Amino acid sequence: MTNGLRLVLFGPPGAGKGTQTRLVSDDLDVQPISTGDLFRSNLEKQTPLGIKASEYMTQGILVPDEVTIDIVLDRVMSIHSDDGFILDGFPRNTAQANALDEALGRRSRPLDLVISIDVPEEEVVSRLSGRVVCRSCQTPYTLAGNGQESERRCDRCGGELYQRDDDNPDAVRKRLEVYQSETLPLLDYYRERGVLVEISGVDTVENVNNQIMALIQRVSKPQDKE
Ligand code: AMP
């Protein structure tokens, strides 16, 4: 078991970041922090943050940094400095990456690892068009497309499954554009810092998870291992 792991899962929409974040955080008992889930659960509760964020999310564009950075960093900094976290969906631009580095630098606890899960654009579009998520716990599922799944509930919590507003073709196209122009440049940012590893996300959930766990083992310090 690895304690204190500070990991970012990076990749385009539909790469499987959310699924892998759940698997790894359950396995290693580190805190998952997903900005998309955070905004969506606020929207479910109709909080001012959720309502504000949804104006941007439905268009497929980034929620402004003034809204996003403080909320995510508050979460990160509320975790004890010896405990770990997995960030899913943050950072998504250079300002967010700088703010994260600065906050972690103040504690002398930089990121251990950034794993970029690479999935080609056509695959992303096909995955998102068949995706539903749980309204309660946000777990994603892929529809088989046989029309027999309308009654299906979440395997984890029994919650209702629905298609996200921003998984429609227009919003997906926009999200991919935003990923290319604002988020992808972060690959160089993390490559230069020596923490980036790129893997292919076009594989089974289990195989991608095995790759991620192997990479985590590699960066785990001997004193972290039990
Ligand atoms: P996701 O669930 O990660 O696909 O995120 C869904 C939407 O939430 C994105 O398209 C953005 O509108 C918003 N969002 C998630 N993370 C961020 C972030 N780090 N910065 C700004 N907006 C974000």
C-alpha cells in the first residue's frame, strides 16, 4: 500500500480518468478529487457554485479560474500533508497548474506523478455518446446500445443513470477543442518537471489500471511501502 501519493490523472474527456481515479483511490485509500464531480454534485444540490459552473459546463468550456482554483486548492490543502490525493480534471490550464505547484510547494510536497491517459479523438467521441453516469455517485457506465438498459441503476449505489448535458455532440466537440488549446500544453509543463508518464487508454479498464498501479509502485518511496 502506498501512503501519501500525490497523483494527477490527465487526459481528454472520456479517457477513463474518472473510472481509474475511483479504482486507484479505493485501492490505495487516497482521496479522489474530481472537479467535474464537484461541480455536478453542487448542481444537483442547486448551490450557487453548481449553478454558476453549469453555465460553462453545458457549453463545454472551462469554468473560470477565479471559481475553480480556490475550491480545488481548499480541498487539496484540507488533506493532511502526509496523506495522498488523486486529481481528476485539475489542472486544466497553466494558471491552475502554477497555482497547484505553488500550494504544494508551500508544504514541500510536490506532485509525485502525472499520468496522461491518451485516447484518440474518434474514440473519445464514440465513448462519450454511449456514456451515462450515476446522478448520486457519478460513476460512469457505457451503454451497450441495445435499448434494453433504460431501467438500469448504478451498480455502486443504486442511483439513477443519466446522460450528461455536456456529452452531446456540440459540447463534446467544444470540450475537445478546449482540451487541445488549453489543457494539452500542460504535457510539456509536467514533462519538463520530470513527473509525466504517458500511457495508452485504448485498452480494457483492467489493463489500464494495471499500468497505472505499476507506475505508482515505481514512484513509491521505500518508507511508504508496508
Ligand atoms: P469533466 O467531468 O472532467 O469532464 O468536467 C466537466 C466540465 O466541468 C468541464 O467541461 C468544465 O466545464 C468543468 N471543469 C472540470 N474541471 C475543470 C477545471 N479544472 N477547470 C475549469 N473547468 C473545469
